Amino acid sequence: MNFFRGVMGGQAAGPQPSGAETIQKLCDRVASSTLLDDRRDAVRALKSLSKKYRMEVGTQAMDHLINILQTDRSDSEIVGYALDTLYNLICNDEEEEQDESAQKQADDLGAQFTEKFIEDPEHLTLILALLEEFDFHVRWPGVKLLTALLKNQGPQVQGVILVSPMGVSRLMDLLADSREIIRNDGLLLLQHLTKSNAAIQKIVAFENAFERLLDIITDEGSSDGGIVVEDCLLLLLNLLKNNSSNQNFFKEGSYIQRMKPWFEVGDDNAGWSAQKVTNLHLMLQLVRVLVSPVNSPGATTSCQKAMYTCGLLQQLCTILMATGVPADILTETINTVSEVIRGNQVNQDYFASVNAPSNPPRPAIVVLLMSMVNERQPFVLRCAVLYCFQCFLYKNQKGQGEIVATLLPSTIDANSISAGQLLCGGLFSADSLSNWCAAVALAHALQENLTQKEQLLRVQLATSLGKPPVSLLQQCTNILSQGSKVQTRVGLLMLLCTWISNCPIAVTHFLHNQENVPFLTAQISENLGEDERLVQGLCALLLGICIYYNDNSLENYTKEKLKHLIEKRIGKENFVEKLGFITKHELYSRAAQKPQPVFPSPEQMLFDHEFTKLVKDLEGMITKAVHKSSEDEKKEEEVKKTLEQHDNIVTQYKELIREQDAEIQKLKEQVASVSTQNEQLQTTTTQQLSQIQQHKDQYNILKLKLGKDNQSQSNSQGEISQVNGVQTEELTQLRDEVEELRKQNTLLQTQLGDKESLVNTLRSESGASDNTELLKKLEALRSQVQAQSTEISQLQTDRQDLQRRAEASMAPETVPSSDGAVDEAKVTELENRLAAQSSEIERLKGDLRSSSEARADLEQQLASATSSVAILQMEKAKLQTEVQESKKEQDDLLMLLADQDQKIHSLKQKLKDLGETVEDEDDLDARDQTDEEEDEDED
């Protein structure tokens, strides 16, 4: 007891043992004591000494502590002490009082103890097994110990947990623990576990981690929650970042829709807490992870679509236009909106329609550009606005056209500020960063869009009063030649290179200014300082574009003359060397990594991501174009022409193949329809065959029944007289009926012949002879009436002429009276003729009416005859049907008679065979005749 009293702080007589000696004695007691209480007290003492004597406890007691975990597992108290002691040995908690060297020494010590602990993987398996204990004093120290191990030796510990059966599942159960401290430390454990390990990330995700974490975030108050929400968001970022499988699982599980309530910010945005800012920042980063440009295009597009559909994009735009939002949240929101709309036409169109809540309302794009060209705004915010503008124009030709249209003279509105005006203002302002941002933004409006490059050539700028306007292209070159700041010149050169690349018309406009080429050659040929080397490289690139995309429309600046100028003034090798200054610049590779412009300071903002792609594509082509001779170019042109011809031929063949494919498709459809019809017909045929078979079966059954009846008749002797008498009478009746039907058939056929002759007679009577004569008469009358009408028209014209002349002659002092008498005589004569013609016309009209009435009567008679013919034809059809039916009945009766005769004959034959006397019909007839003769003799 004195020993423990000394260890626990009590006073003991004699000299005090050193720390190492005390620890050695405690370790011996843990190893050798048989009583659990003694071992427990010794482990508790080691725990109290583990922080002060970390090295000694770690080197002497670690094996004993691990042995306690294996042997005394049933006692939760001693296990908890052992886990706490191991945690103190391995954990590298930073203490404020320690200097840097002491902290480094402590970290090294923790790493050494961690390596010693994980030398045997069974030790980690033992810790995982202990986590299944529900006892707080065991589970919580175990969680902390495993977290410390992951901090110090993450990859090794991850590998052991990954191969351990149900290892990850046991750790996921910590999230369901009702004790918040264990759940929260479990979140920290999972953060370290999922760091940079895709396999564990997938397992955790498929253990329903997304559902559990989102539930915790909701329960804790979303963005208004505390540190727990932050831990959940960090874990979600670990699971989703650079893990396409988990991203797809997150989207397919409809978890994007559950993110929308996070961004519902109220009108009162004053007093944001630091924790809320951190939470919302992480939430925005989580959205960006799902739509990051580094993801696969298909996954990004599907997530962008889901965010627009569920209203998440609209909610982000609301935050974007809200007031009172902290600057860093606003900046991150702009970056998030940028990547949600990047390359997605629907989302870009929606963003173009968003208006800021101002009076009058302004488009959100205009409000953001105002911040970009304002030098008083924070640098990171201006970079975010530039990124948003670039993403809005990425693969958006419609948006590019709308931006360029605001610069054209026909669409400029003097009463409102447009995006084009803001870009021009920033392009020519005194702030070099505004110049660079505006130039890059305008270059993105022209990216891969030949139409807008040509449209921008129409833009005219008013420089000052009294001076004529100059083109935008000319103003850019003027500012470039004035020797402004490097950042401004780099921005303008990037704009010019983007503008005239792949646009021969823009190259012609650029070369048309006689000062541009001498300026470029002078810049390239000079030996300037380190800062000017980038400008020289960009000037070489611009001159190379003028050579490569030159259509030789300007005689003074053809390809050959420009190459000769380079060879004479600069030198080809020197030109290529200066061109290589661009890609060798230290900031070039940083800008080429990702689209978002991220720079530590405004001075380092020199390259744009899309421009680096353009340089990569053009550098090799320009180098080849400069070194090529005229003969090589001619050969290339011939090859190009040949290729174009081949392309045209290939295009024609493609069209022919396309037409043939369409025809083949039509034929396939026809074959399919015919096959369907064939199947239907086969089905119908099968049904009919089955019906015929059924009828045959019924017929055979009837025959069998009839045969049985005949057999029964032959076996009964009492029915012989009936066969001889009744059967004969039945046959006589059947013969009479057949004879009657024959007579009826003959009569019907006679009537049918009479009907047919009557129809033919009616047709001949109402035939074409009379009708043709009537038609000829009608045509003659019509021609006469037409001729009379023409003559009447002529006479009326003459009469009008005479009346005009007569009216003229009535005027005083016009013509002599003798002429008037002659005219009156002519008028009288013409009036007489006109009256005669009118009477003739009336007569002809009467004849025409009578002819029309006669024709109407004939047509009526013809219609009645036609109806009679139709009725007779119907009767004929009925008669033919009756004749067919009667013929069928006759055939049936004849067959029946034949059958009966056969039966009678067979029966008589059987009777004869039996020895019975059977009288034939001839014998009966002869007996009847003899009887009649005898009766006559008696008379």
C-alpha cells in the first residue's frame, strides 16, 4: 500500500523512487498480479503517469497494456484504463506551451508508438472488436484510440481495417449511437478513415452513410447547426470528392434534392455566426464537388440537370442577389453558380433571366460585371465574377451573341447599362486588373464563334469630341502601342489572338492598319528584360496567327511577305524562341490546370485557362507555317484542294448511303407489315382448317350413326313390310318434290331471261342515239347563242360610239348638218338590226328552254329506267340465289334418293339371302297391270 500511496501522491518515508523505477514496478505488478483489483490499480496508475512519462510508459508498458485488453476483456473498467493509457501514448495533441521543436519531438514519439502498435494487425482487430462493447468506458476510449492511430499512420491502419471482416460496418454503427459524444467522435474517426481511400469511401457510402449524415445535418439545424454539422459536411466531402461512383450513387439516391433547404436564407441576413459561415461554405463546396469541371462530362451534366429541376440553382441565385450576405459566402456562391451553369444550356438560359432586386431591375450578369470592373471590390470576388462570366459563355453561342449584341450600334440603349458597355469601360480604364478581366471576358464571348468575331469588327468607339469613331480592334492596338502596364498588354494581346484566330476577315482588318506589323516586329526583335519576355512571346503568337490564317487578300501582307519580313528583321529561329516564352512562363502551367482563375495576388493574374488551350493548339502550327517554303505551301494547298474534293465525294456518298438507308428502312417496314399480314393469314388458315376438320368429324359421326340405324333395321324382321311399303311411298314423294323443284327452276330461269331481255330493251331504248342527237342539238344552239351574243356585243359597242358622236354633233359649231342626217340614218338602221337580233335571240332562248325541258324529261326517263334496271338486277340476283338454293336442294334430294335406293337394294338382297320372297317394283307394276286388265274384263 505504501507503494501505491507513493504513486498516487501520498507521502512515504525514505527516498522517493524515480519515474522509470515506478513504471517498472507497475508493469511488474500488471504482469504478475493474480488479483484483478491489483492489476486494475496498476493500470490506473500507469494512465496517470502516461502523459508526464510518455516515453517510459510507452517503451515498458505497451505490451502489458495490450495483454490486458486480451485477457481482462470481461472487466470494462480495466479495459477502459488500458485504452486511455494507449491513447495518451499515441495521441499527438498540440499544447500551446510547447515550442515547435518539442511538438515535433512529441509527434515523432506518437508515430513511433503507433508503428509499434500496428506491427501486429491483430492489435487493430482487437480494438475493432472492443468497439462492439456498448459500455461507454470501453467504446469511447476505443474510438479515440483508433482516431489517433489513423492520424499518425492512416494508410497502414486503413489497409488493416479494409481487410478486417465487418470492420467498416462496426465503425458505421457509431453514427447510430444515442450518446452524442460517441457519435461525434465517430464522425471524426470516419473522416480520417475515408481520407484518400476510394475503396473505403465506397464501402462507407453503401453502408447508408449519405442517409445517416443528411439526417444528422437536418436534426442539428442545417446551416444554423454547430460543429457537428461541420463534421458531417467534411465527411460528405471526403466521400464525394474525386469519387465518381459515390457521386453517381448520391445523385441516383435523390440526395441532391435534400440539399435545397440548406440554402434557404431569410431576408434578415444580419449577424451571421462564424459557425454558420463555415457550414454554408462547406455546403457550397459540396455542391461544387458534384458539378466540378474535373468530373466526367456525363456525371456533371446529370447533376446540373438535377440541381435545376429541384430548384437548387434558383435558391443559389437568390443568395447571389440577397443583401447582407458575408463576402466570402457571396464569393463561394458565385463560384458555385458558375460551375452549376457551366456548359449546360438550360441552366445558362435561366441564369441570363435572373434579375437583381433593384429599381429598375437589372440582369444579374450586369450587376456582377459592375463588381468585376470596380477596383474597390475584393480581389477574390472579382476573380469569382470573371469565372462566373466565363462559365456562362462556355459552349453557349446564344449567350455569346447576346453579349456581343450589346456592343453593336443598332442595339445600344443609352438609358441603361449593358454588359458590353461595362466590358468596354473596363477594357480602357486606368486599372490594369480591370483591363485584364474585361479583355479575358470579351475573349470568352468570341471563343470558337466565328460569327461573333466578325460581328465584333462592326463595333465603333467614340474616343473624344470632334474626332471620328474608331473600331474596337483599332483602339485595342492603339492602347497596346502606347506601352501600358504588362498586365494590360497581356490581356489585350490575349484578346487579339483569340479574336483573329481562325478568322481570316479579322486578320485582314488587323493587317489593314499599316502600324500593327512594324510594332509587332519591333517588339519581338528587341532584347528586353525578364518582365517583357511574355509580351514578346504573345506578340510573336499574334504575328504567327496573321501568317497562318492569312487569305492573301492584302498584297503588301501576304503569307510570303510576312515570312520574308520575319526572316529579315527577326530571324526564324529567334521568332520560334520568342514564341516559346509563353509556355515556359511559370504561371502558364498553373493556369492550364483548371478553368477557375485562382491567383495569390493581382500581379500574378496573367494567363487564362482557355487561352492556354489556344496556345497549345497554335504553337506547333505556327512554327511549321514559318519554316515552310512557298513550294511546300503550294503543295499543301493542292493537297487541301484534293482533300476537299475527296470530302465532297465522300459527302455525296454519305448522302447516297443515307438515302439508301432510308429506302432500306422503308422496305424493312413493308416487309414487317407483310410478315404481319402473312402471320394473320396463316392464323386465319389454321382456324379454317380446324373448322373443316370439325365438320369432317361431325360428318363421320353422322355416317356412323346412320350405319347403326341401318344395322338395326336389318336385324329386325318386323320392319320388312315397312321397308317395302313406307319406303316406296317416301321415295315417290321425294321424286315428286324433285320434279316440282325442277319445274320451278325452269320457270325461274324463264323469268330471269325475260327480265334480262327487258333490261336490254330499256337500255337500247334509252341508248346513245336519241341522247346523242339531243346533245348535238344543244351544242348547236349554244354555238348559235354564243355567236349572237358576240354580234350583240359588237352592235352595242358600235351604238355607244354612235351615241358619243351624236352627242358631240349636238354641241354648237361643231360639224355640218348633212353629216348629222347621215348619222341619224345609220343609227336608225342599227337600231332596226338590233331589234331584229333581239327578237331572234328571244326565239333562240325559247328553243333552248324547250330543248332543256325535253332533255330534263329524257334524263328523268333515263334515271327511272336506270332505277328499274337496278331493281331488275336485284331481282335477278335474288332469282339466281333461289335457283342456286333449289339446285342445291335437288342435289341433296338426289343424293338422299340414291342412298335410299342403295339401302333398299341391300335390304332386299339380304331378305333374298334369308329366303324371303321379295317383290321388286317391276313385279308390283306387272301385278297392278294384271289386276287392272282383269277388272276391265269383268266390266
